[in-house]
Amino acid sequence: MQTIYKTFLAAAGLCAAAVFGILLFGAAVPVGPFAVGFFTALAIGVRAHSVLKDFTFTLFVFASVAFAMFYPGLLDEWGGVELTIFIVPLIQIIMFGMGASLSVEDFARVIQMPKGVLVGVVCQYSIMPLVGVTLAMTTGLPDEIAAGIVLIGSAPGGVASNVMAYISESNLALSVTLTAVSTLLAPVMTPFLMEVLAGQFVPVAFLEMMWSILEMIILPVALGLLFNRYFHGKAEWLDDIMPIISMVAITVIIAVITAAGQESLLTVGPLLVAAAIVHNAAGYMFGYWGCRLIGMSEQDCRTVSFEVGMQNGGLASGIAVEMGKVATVGLAPAVFGPWMNVTGSALANYWRRDVLTEEPVEAATAE
């Protein structure tokens, strides 16, 4: 397999050279196929490296974004059916997979680690929304695109944060619990924060948004929990393929939203990327140091940092679809999602190499 991976790395290098040559010399050759080929080949090729292979999924997302930017018409509609209508069902599939990976015990841990859960949830629904609205008000972005920044900041933690906690050897139990609790609070907290903070940019219907979140998140998660409760271990094939299905679904969602908002991205793309960088970094930094200041363990601080800095972009995208503003409000989640995976993977691998010397997680969280 190593030989195959290295072959793909070589192909990625050739594609990169082709892109550079076309842009440098202005050759009358389409750059799109080489740009998409570069990210696709690189996504497969990095599997040859023990550390870089963690970026495989993110690179596939970049490949889908490149495809959407160069060929948006191919992701607009098929057979007269607009592809945006599949976004919400795909999110529901992802959330079912999340529920199927949880158990009642994950929620019971709230009693075992109340301090970590309380601090994490407060940070989740304060730091990111406030940073989001600050960026929305200061970047000068169009109102609906600015509202998308507030939306991604008001979303609960994403499942990716659990993966990063696992990779970095942080407190995985706390991470899973925080994701579960913040997701359960989302039907109330996300519409409330959007109404208060983003109402100045777009009209926000609290009850409609709350119902949309219940349909997209809570119902599928509940069904997943029931599946885990009664069929755990009886359908191992589903356990094996659900992570793959979720990753494919996320990739498709981001591609469709990027294609829908391609024209806007060409105008405000760099500024939106800059906002994503600042927003994400602020989440990691304030989440981590806020916990350090109140004396939480290093493992718990790292866990909360991931939970705060990595939002549920899928939920935010689905809400944008339900608002009928996927090409504007949905752009920030589409841009922020890939970036969060890049920085999350990098930070997780850095912390994994930074060996912890503090007390075991059990002692640290049972407060």
C-alpha cells in the first residue's frame, strides 16, 4: 500500500506543478481538473505518513470545495431536482450516527463531572457567539453572510471535537458528554442566540428554528440512542460504515453549499476565510485559558478547547437551508468547517506529542 500512496503523492506533485505552470504562463488550459486532482491525490497520498494521514478527510473536503468552485453547475440540480434539498436529510443521517455512538451512560457522566460539563457548556454558548457577532459587526461583510458567522458560533459542539480529544489523549469522556449536552440544549440556545445576536442582520423566527433543530438533531440522535440501546453489537456492519457515511455526507453538504454560494465566495472569500481563522483560534484560546484560570486539569482544558473551537457546521448548514438562505447564511459554515478540521487535527497531533504529566483524568474530572 505504501507504494500506491507514494504514487498518489507523486501525482499530487504533478498536478500542483500543472496548476502553477498554467497560472504563471497563462496557458489556455483549464486549471480546474488539476486543482481537484491535486487535493484528491494528496488526500490519498498522505496516508503514507503516520501523522499526516489524519488530514485525509480534510483534504477530501478541500477537493470537493475545489470541484464546487470550478464546476458549480454540476452541483446545482440533477434531473430538475435541486441538490440543496438533500442537505437536511444528510444531516439527519449524520446525527443518527452520532446518536448510535452514544449511550445513556454518556449523559449520566454529567453527574460524575459537573464542573467540567458546566464550564464547557457555558464556554460553548458564550465565547463563540460573542466572538462571532463581533466579527460580523466589524468585518463589513454583507448582512446575510455576517449572520452566518453568528450562526456557526451559536451552534453546539461538533462530533469532530470528540475525534480530536481522542487523538490528543485528552478527556474523551468529557468531550463526548459536552457534545451530547450542548446538542440537547441546541434547540433552545441556538435560536435564542441567533434572535438576540443576529436579528440585526436577518429576520430570525425563534420557534421555526427551534422546530427545525428538533427535526434535524434531536429526533435522529434519539433514534440513534435507541438503536445503540437495543441493537448494539447486533449490526456491526452499520457501526463500521456509519463514520464513512458521515464523512461522505459532510463532504457533499459542503460541496453543495459552496457551489450555491460560488459567486459570493469569489467576492468575499478571503475576508470570510480570515474571519474563520480568527473565530476558530479564539475558540481554542479562550476555551483553554478560561479553564486554566479556574484551575481545571490540563486534560480537561484541552478537551474544552476543542469543544469550544469546533462547532457543528452541519447543523448550521441545515438551519441556513431551512431559512432559505443557503447561498449566503450557509457560506460561513461551509468555510469554517474545513478550516476547523485542519486546525483541530494539527492541534490534536501537537498535544499528543506534548506528553501530559498531570493527574489521571478520573481524578481530575470527578469534582
